[in-house]
Amino acid sequence: MIIWDAFTTNKEHAVTMPTTWVMACAYAPSGNMVACGGLDNKVTVYPLSFEEDVSTKKKAVGTHTSYMSCCLFPNSDQQILTGSGDSTCALWDVECSQLLQSFHGHSGDVMAVDLSPTEMGNT
């Protein structure tokens, strides 16, 4: 995964990924980390630092039973919301790598997640 500065077109970070099939990524609100996942079924968080290889500091936060298709940080760096081909969404605690809430009821793959702006402060 390559992280670019859209204004300067400079490459800011190059992160070695565990799989070539990354399907989703999201920047943390602080800009200090990025989360991604895909066909490995995992959501993995990478802290962004210019001093060291960010792939050595990666942290697997959670795992679905099928591919991870989408993710977002809901208003803070402490939690991440994911969607998956297993027809579920999940809210994870980033620091503890713990599942906080699982959302069931979809009849197919979850391809996108988003939150109402009024609800984002209540996660």
C-alpha cells in the first residue's frame, strides 16, 4: 500500500502488505495510523511514522470469517467499524483488538459502511 500526499504528489509511506488483495483502507482521524484489510479476512492497523518501517509495527485488530470489504474509524482512533463478505459488520476496539459489537441481518456481502453524522460521537 502506498500513501501519497495528494497536494505535493509525494509518496509519504510504502507499506508491505500480507496479501496482494487489499480491498479496503481508512485513515484514522488523527492521521497517525491507517487500517486496511481484504482477502486475508483481517483488519490490520499500521501506525504511520517516518522513522521506522511501519509494517513491523502492524497490529491485527480483528478477523471476519470472510473477506473484509470496507472499514472506517468512527470519529476517533480508538475504534474501527468493518464490513465483510460474511454478511456482518463489526465494531472493534483498536487498542485491545477486541470485538465490541457485531451486526447481523444482511443477506449478502456488506460492501460499504458509514455512520450518520449525528451518531458518530456515540460509538
